[in-house]
Amino acid sequence: MKLALLGTLFLSDKRKDLLLLLIERPMNIDEIKSTLNVTSSAMMTQIKILIDQGIILYEDDQYQLSSFGEVIVKKMVPLLNTLMVFEDNKQYWENHRVKGIPAHLLESIEELGSCELVEPELNRMYELPKKFTDNLIQSKYIMEISSSFSPAYPYKYIELARKGVRISLIITESVFERLETEYFEQLKDYLGMENTELFVCKEDIGFASSVVTDRFLSLTLFYKNGMFHNHSMMSFETDALKWGEDMYQFFRQTAQEVTGL
């Protein structure tokens, strides 16, 4: 029975699409055909299977999820969304460390939605990816968590802060020490602005960086061997931005603010 029900749910795209459609509201067969772009004969076979399993009901010329079916489909949605996140960029997720992401956020990774792998051009491998910088300079606020260092950041963030962008950074002690040693004047300028914040996290940050703005989320992970490469996953979906803000607030709770040098 368990295997039969799993097959009913996942081994047919038509059945899966129908279930995801009916979670919104009951529909008649014409609405189903029009929305899913299918024929009656193709869909009626799948409908009969779902009715036999007790997952959908037929009442008043409409098909709807049973109470049992509604519970199942609501559980299906995050699983399918999670599979989509990983499947769309399977090689990236397989080759990079995900354990650095806090457990409760890793469990809701489906909120990233549609992601895009972004990396610099071959002749600019040590620069920030163009799509990242193009969206960064159009952002109204920036919140970043970082355990890696890029020489481009001190100058880019000061430039943006001077234009009125609100910027809040959480960095590791090692990154702060490098800023203080090699970019003291830039760090001093940054801290002297009213629209900037800097926090130092003494705990381990197990990923390279997470940047969230009002426009996008960028997540950069380390390779499984610990190596860093200048590429990231970017998402522009609303839920992804909320996920990134939750990540920022998680690390903000234990980070110590730097107010002066």
C-alpha cells in the first residue's frame, strides 16, 4: 500500500500537476483541461486512480481534494519545491558544503525557489560576478554575512554607502582583522557613516557569504574540500529574500557590533 500510494503521487506528472492544481480550489473537468492543457481521455484515467486511492472526490460536477488528500498534498508541496531547488543546480549542491547553513534554514531551503548559478567571466575570475554587482548597485539596502574576503568589498560598500544605501555586515574575526590591518582608512570611513553597521561573529560561519538586499539573495558556499570559488547561487524570489533575512538575523543574535576603532 505504501509503495502504491507513493507511485500514485510521484510517478505521473499529470497526477502531480492535478493535485497541485486542486490544492487551490475545486474545479470541473473543463477547467482542469484548460489549465493543464490536457485531453479528457488522458486526464480521466489519472482522475480515476486518484479517486480509487481516496485522494480526490467528485461532487457537484467538480473534483476536489479529500480531507486526506489535502493533508498529503500540503506535505508534498515543500518536498517538490525542495527537489526543484536541488535539481535545477544539482552539480553545485552536490559539490558544495551545505552543513554551514543553520539547520532550521536548511530545512526550509525550498524557499529559495528558482536559483541561478552566477560566476565571473573567465577573464575576470577574481572580480565579483557582473550580475551580482549590477543588482547590488541598484539595491536600497544590503545585509551580508561573510567568512571570506574580497578586496573589492571595502571600496564597493563605501561607494554605495555614500549614495545612501543602508549596509549592515556580519563578518568573522579573521576578516575583521584583515580589514583593520590592510584597509584601516576604508574601515574607518565605513564605520563613520550613519547608514552603515558592522558586526563581528566569533562563532564559525560555515559558508563563504550570504548577501540579501531588497532585490536578490546571493549564497556562496565552500567546496566540500574547503576551497573557495568566486561564484554563487542567486534568487530573486520574495520567499528567498525573507529566507536570507532570517539567515542574517540568526547570526546577528550572537555577533558583536563594532562602533569605532
